[in-house]
Amino acid sequence: MKKLIISFLSIFAALHVWGGVTTSFKISDSALTEQELLKGDIMVALRIYTSSKDMYIGESKNTSFDSMTGSTIFKVEKAGKGICLKNIKTNEYLASKGNKIMRSTKKKEAQIFTPVKITKKVDNTHANADETRSYWLTFQYDNTTYYLNTNTTNHEMPQYATGNGNWSTLYIYKVEKEEITTTPIIPAPKKVTSMKGTLKEWSWDNIAESIDNSMAEEAYTLSITRKGISIKAGSEKGIFYARQSLTQLEEQSHTLPCMVIEDEPRFGYRGFMLDVSRHFFSVNEIKKILDVMARYKMNVFHWHLTDDQGWRAEIKRYPKLTTIGATRSDNYDTPIHKVVENGQTYWTGTGMKTGQTYGPYFYTQDEMREVVAYAAERQIDVLPEVDMPGHFVAALAAYPEYCCHPETTPAVWSGWGVSRDVLNVANPQAVAFAQNILSELCDIFPYPYIHIGGDECPTEQWETNELCQARYKELGLSSYRPLQSRFIKQIADFVTTKGKKLFCWNESVTAGGADLELMKQTGATIMSWHPCQTGVNKAISLGLPAIVTEYHGAGGGYYINRRQSNDLGEPSGAGAGDDSVEGCYNYIPVQGSYAAEQLALIKGVQATFWTEHVGTNEYLEYLALPRLICVAEAGWTEQNQKNWSYFRSRLTGHTKWLDEHHYVYGRHWMEGYVPRKESK
Ligand code: ACM
């Protein structure tokens, strides 16, 4: 329960983003007494915890009472022998009609509640209510006692309910007003102290910069005083981030309010993954993505270079990878067309097969080095991925001798989904093939990690291959999955000789039958997508580092190629359209209750972009922006400093930069956006 309290947000109201001092509301962790509640005149936030979900009374999805974003703050007013609750934003009272929650602006219609403080664990509740801040709010109506927000089992909305049931208790948090200094900077900095005065005359050539080794590597302090600007940082990285912050300040006006920003990231890994197999993106297009990543202080570009549908990395020892492997029989293009109407961007068309050959498309080794260098200038590391032993058909089409059934050579896939054709991990030559490929990539990419995929690997073909069957027998296995674990361990040992460690997708530890003892020995970082939090917990239980890239959680996730709305102007894409910008922003990456050493294993977050449905750079940007920026803030800014309304208010000012640099972006999050109603 504690974790939910810690992760609860500060609430910002009516913020002006530019360097002003403004009022925010902060949830106090101190327990409320019943006397305080009955006395009235305090502000509170209300939360219900049930077996299945958390509900904040006031969230639009959960009650009809209020549709403001975030939690609603109520003013507690004394009324008779009880209290009533007034929404401080709308000035509406919580009222009731039978068991329906209503709103009313008239105090005489306000519901008068009696708070009952719960001082110890109660058994008839889903909430495991064992905390001193738990309450029931009750009232009498027609000789019946009703409870606010009880009986929430299977209810989407909090309700008034009667009698004994699976009650959940109510958590009432005291809310305190606090003055905070706001800036337009994204991601929001850790601490900003505003000072009197402004700085008018300054230039980029005249900034006093120094490295302070006692500071964390990525930390910086940016001081703007009437005398000038100075930056102190833990390393060149910190200097770079300070300059990004200063750039964003300057975009508002060259004259700067005096302030000191003391900043450092929450996570060391703040990534973006791009799949260049399903559709290929040029070096220049990738550079444009790196530019936007750098602006938002993201620091790892995860380059998904290979998959069933195309091999994109030149490997000198295996030239057929980038002839046969880089070409597929159908481009499966997504012939979408952009329509700009009344200043809004819409799209038409659906993805379909075209019958045209796609490729060969690939990056030469020089081009990959060029990307590494360009990224390094922006403090971004490049994490290359060669997905194996599944998602490996492009390689097997070029070198069928390494698959399980070479007699039926697979073709580079021209459809989507998961191929059954996988690397024959029991064939030593096939393992050497994988190692030789990785060996060349280790020389190109200086980042001390290499990603070998490991997701979605069917075992059927191992089950019908003689070498795999023999290995299965020899090891006395009861499933073929451990063959994958053994392969990963072999690869881990191999890349150790190159000074590298592995990244793997979460199936390497969450797939049924995975050999967890072996996985533990690999030391691999687990990139968790689905089920994301389960994968994170599994990694942590094995002592392995984890990266959070939720594919589609309740309300949102970090797979930012998915449809961001059900607007009829939205082009075809993965997902049902409920992966909204707000949902992406509000996804909470750290959800468990962890000891410090476990928490330290959660290394960061990643926005992930698959390109089955995305064939152009323009559409890539449209889906990625601004959700990429949401994930950037999740990577940098502490959870208790994140707030959707505040983020949105800052983001609006960033469209100027996006426009000037010719980015296409989704406008769903923008004030004034009108959803398209008719389908054309
Ligand atoms: C994945 O989305 N298959 C990692």
C-alpha cells in the first residue's frame, strides 16, 4: 500500500510555465485525524484501493463527478455533525441521489458524511486497510447507511453502497499548498530556485563552465544571475544537458529570469528503440530522431537492426545478409496520405500489400559508424540489436544452413507476426554464425552492451530437429525452452570476450521453461515489454537489471508506434487507439514496492517503435511525437514531480522548435484539437 502513497503526484494547478513562482498542491504523507476532518477547513485528495485498481475520486473514468486531469482536490467543510466535500476547482459539492454520486453547486444539496476512522486492519475489505489514514465516509438516506466508494468489486466507478460487502476503504490525504518555480524546460528539472532580477546581456561564448567530479556524471547546476551564466557539472554529459536546458529557456526569450537549476536524471537509461527491419529509415532520418532525443536528454538509441522482415546491418563476413536478407518480396507499404485541413493534420489510407519488392535496404558499416559518432556528439549511446534466435528469418533466408529445416529454405518474411523458422541453437556452426555477426557489430558500436533480442521465439522447429532433439535428451529437459537459455548463456560468454554485456527482451526470463539459473549467470539486462511489470519483477528477483518499456498497460504504455487515438483521421496502425499521449505520460514505470538494492536494478525507461505499419519518416514522427517526449520526462523527472497538466502546458511552447525543425507531430494533446468525425 505504501508504494502507492509514495508514487502519488504533486498536483499543479493553473500553471504558467515561464520561470514564475506559482502555487501547487502537494499531497502530505501525514495521517489525518478524524478530528481534523470533522473540524473542516482542510484540503484533501481521496483515493480508493480495491483488489483490482486504484481509483482517485474525481478522475473522469471513475466517476461522473469531475473530469479534470489528475486527482481532484476537495475542500472539507464542516456541515452539521459531519463534513461535506467541495471540489476546489469547480466549486461543486459531492452530492448523492440514492447510490449515485452526483455534483451540486448548492451546499444544501451537498452530502453530509460522517467519517469513521479505521485504526486497524479490517477483514471485509479488498484494501487490506491497515493504515492509519483509512476511512469510511458514511451517510444516512431513507433509513439506510451508505458508504462512499464501497463495494467496488467489478465496478468501474466508485459508488455509494450499503451493507456488508467487499468494501474498500477510502484513503484521505491532506493536501498542502506550496509555492513552486516553473520553467518551460522538458524534462522538468529536479530543483529550480528563482531569484530576483533578470539577465539581459549574455552570449553562449561567455558561459563559465566547470566539471566537478564530486557531482553525479549527468548532473549539472545552471546558475543565471544578473552577472552572467555559469554551469557546473559532473562531466561533459552534465554540461551538455545544462546547455539543453538553457536553449529551452532562451527559446522563450533571450532575457532570462535569474534562477539556479540543480538537476540530474532519475534513471541512467533513457532510451528510444527504432525498428528499421519492417521499414527502413535512412541515416539522415535517424539523425533527425537523434536530434529530438538529445533535446530531451535521452541517452540511448536502441537500433533494432534485424528481424524476420529484413536484415539491415552490413556484416562483411556474410554478404548475403544484405543482399538476400535485406530484400523482401512485398514492401507492405502503408500508402497513407497526409491531409492538412483547417490547420490540422489528418491521414487517410490503410496498410496493405503492394506486390512491389522492398529493398535491398541496409546500412554500411561506415554508415553505422557515422550514426554512432553523430549520437556521441549528442551524449547518446547506440545499442545495436540483432534479434535471435527467433525473429531471425532474414538471416536464415540468406544462410539456410543455420535453420532447423534447411530443405525448406524460408524466404524473408513479407507479412507480420512471428515466424516459426528460428536459428538452430543446437548446431555449433549456427551458434558460431551468430557470434561472428556479433563480433563485427561489437567492433562498430562502442557501447558496452549489445542486445540479442530473445523475444517471441517458438520452439516447434527445435522439437522436430535431430540436433535439438539430441541436446534435449542429453540434458534431460522437459521443455525445449532451456535451449534458448543455453544459447543466450553461450552468447553472453562470447560477448564478454569483447568487453560487452547483453540486453535481452523479457521472454528470456518470463517464457515458461526458461532456465533462470543460466539467465542469472548471463548478467543480461532485461528489457521488459510484456507483461512488463512481471518481467521487471522477474529480472529483479534474479538480480538482473531491468528496463521498462510497457507495450500497452492499463491506460497507456511506451510502445509509441501504436495508434494514439480512435479519431477517424488516424491512419491504420497497431493497437486499438487508446494508447494516448496522456496515457503514455501517466504510465508509472516503477510500480512495485522495492528495497533500495532492488530499486537500483531498474535502470530506466524506453520508448519503443515498431514499424510494421509505418513506412515513412513523416508518419514515424507523427506517432513518436510527442509520446517520445513523455517517455523522456519519465526517464529524467522524479515520479512525484511529474504532472500531466504541467507537462502539457510546457509542451505547447515546444511546438515552435518542432515546427522550425520540420517535425511532424500528433496534435491530439493540443488545446483546441477537434477530433475528426467523418471518415474519408
Ligand atoms: C517485442 O515487442 N516483441 C519485443
